[in-house]
Amino acid sequence: MPDSFWVETLGCPKNQVDSDKLTGTLLADGLTPADAPEDADLVVVNTCAFIEAARQESVDTVLALSEARRSGARLVVTGCMAERYGTELAEVLPEADAVAGFGVPVTLRTRADVPSLDLLNVPRPASAAPWAYVKVAEGCDRHCGFCAIPSFRGRQRSRSMDSVLAEVEALEVKEVVLVAQDLASYGRDVGAAGSIVPLVRAVAERVARVRLLYLYPSELDDELVDVICATGVPYFDLSLQHVAKGLLRRMRRWGDGRRFLGRIGAIRRRQPDAAFRSSFIVGYPGETEDDHDQLLRFIDEAQLDWAGFFAFSPEEGTYAADLDGQVPASLVAERLRELSEVQDRITAERRAALVGQKIDVLVDAPGIARSHREAPEIDGIVSVQADWDAGSFMEATVVAAAGPDLEAV
């Protein structure tokens, strides 16, 4: 049995939660964390399979860690790629001692015997930061045309509120970031419609800050907006994907730019300090120049604080994989550049507009803090004095802005 381990995590915050819980099982088995992957007896790579670029990064990481590991160390590949591709991945990655699905109990595994472990309700170690992601559900019941996640993560499976709250209390952090593939649908699979609202309220009674990531726009009703604003963290991460109505229908998604702008405007009238983030797919099959122009206009009108743009990736087994109207890669790249340039300017302007304002920040580490406008590991940061204690809340005045980042004293 190995004595030390290293877990390398790729992909989204939900994967980070899985890695934290896997780390908890390894610690419970008596292993100790290594200082670096080359020092570990056991190296685990938690992979991402969302799009082709993520899969390539996962493979490259596996190969690099295989090369770097010390003689006799075992290498295990788990996570989304392992779950989705299984045997095929094991065949093309002979460097791995095992390729196994979510939460393989790696201290017990052999290449032939790798039972999986349900990580959703497994305890996890204390957070090294004053914030933590908390996953409240696994899987997704939606059928978006571009997304393969339901095929390997399965249908939505919500945790009980008691288990979520117990994890929140055990983490002893100042900020909890609730995550799920379809966060606002939490509880519906067990007949508890609208249960995300009481969950947010209950978490807010236990920690100073609650932040929600991945909200499907049609689920953002007045009650949910009210409870988010009441937490003191009016941060709205809306999964919009596009704004052209016809293209959204082809994506099997709800909404259009007019509806989105109306909802954003209503929230800003209620809460002028609200921050908004979204992500958009560029080059989905059938995307026309008019569709692209609609998205450019929306980005300019919406004035989002943060936005990410991603090239469409045809995923095997999805509705969109074989659609006609494929957009040439060169045109996708050009559209990505245009959108990024517009959003980078907007983000920089919105950040510069904060200079001179007082903000409340949570200090994550010496010299690094965040206000309600910045999600951890995703958005910009607030640079602060190095002698402020990590985990403390401080009132600060913004004195400078540089692109996505602020400086405050």
C-alpha cells in the first residue's frame, strides 16, 4: 500500500469538490499528502471531458505526470474522461496503472478490480482557504444539444439538505460557493420543487458569504433573486450560452437576448451593485453572421462584469454532433477574438469605475482578497496589504484598476 499521494485536478469547480472528497478518503486510509507529484507513491489525475481542449489537456497532464513520477509510483486516471471513455482510454494510456470512474478507492485498486465510490456525500478535509466549493447535486436532467455530461454524470441526484448543511458546518469557512450542473433545480429530483431557496437561506445562516454558480436563466425567478440579494452577495452566474433565439432553440435551450437583458436590468434596478457572469458558445452549427452580431450587441448592452467565450466542440452522442451548418474553425476564431476584445474592454471599464469606492473584502491569502464581485479562482482579484490576516473581512478603498484586477487599501 502506498504511503503518500498527489491529486491533480483539471476542469470545473465540481471536479475540485470530487478531488477534495477523494483526498478525504485517502487521508482516512492513512496516506499523507506529498509535497509534489514526483514525491508521491500514488498519483491521481482527476480529468475533465467537457470539450476537446479539456480532454487534450487531461491526456497531456497524465503523460507529463507519468514521466515525472518516481520509480514504483502508481498512476491512476479518474474523473470525467475515465467515466466517459473507460476501456478505450485505458488502451490509449498504457502509462496509467488504472483508469477508473468517479471516486475509485485508489488505495485498494488493481488494474482488474477498481470498484467506484460515490463521492457525493463523502466527508472531506478542512479547506486550506477561507472559502470552499460545496456540491449540492450530481448529474443533470436537461438535454442541451451540445452537452454530453448527462451521458456520463447521469440524471440529477440531489443531496439532502441536512448533508449539505453538515458539510458546510464542518468546513468552517467564511464563504461557501454552491455548485451543481443545474443548481437552481436542486431538490426537484426528489420532489422538492423550489428547495434551492431554503437551502441558500439555511447556508447563509451558517456562513458570512454564500455564492451560487451555474444558474439556468429560466429558473432565476423573483424569489431566487431576492434570496441571493439578501445574502449580501448579489453575484449572478447565468448560463446563457447565446442570445439568438433560433440558435438557442437549436441548442435546445430557453430564452433570447431580449429576455436576458430584461432580467439583468430588473436585477440591477433592485440591486445596483449586482455582479454578472456568463459563458457563451461560439460557432455552434448554424450560427450565422446575424447571430454573431446579435451576441456582440448583447455583450455591449448587457455590460456583464465577466464573460467567457468557448468554441463549439462536437461531442460524440450529443444532438449537435452531426448537425449541418458547421462553422469553419477560422471563422470561429475570428468571432472569438471579436467577442473577447469587446468583453475585455467592458470588464476593464467596469473595474476602473470602482476606483475611489469603498468595498468589503474577504482576505483569501496574504495580499489577495475578493469582494462580492469576484468568484474565487474564476474572476479577477483585489490586491490588498500583505499584513491583512487571511480569513478576515476588511473594508477597503479601491485605489487602482488593472484589467480584471483591483488594488485597495
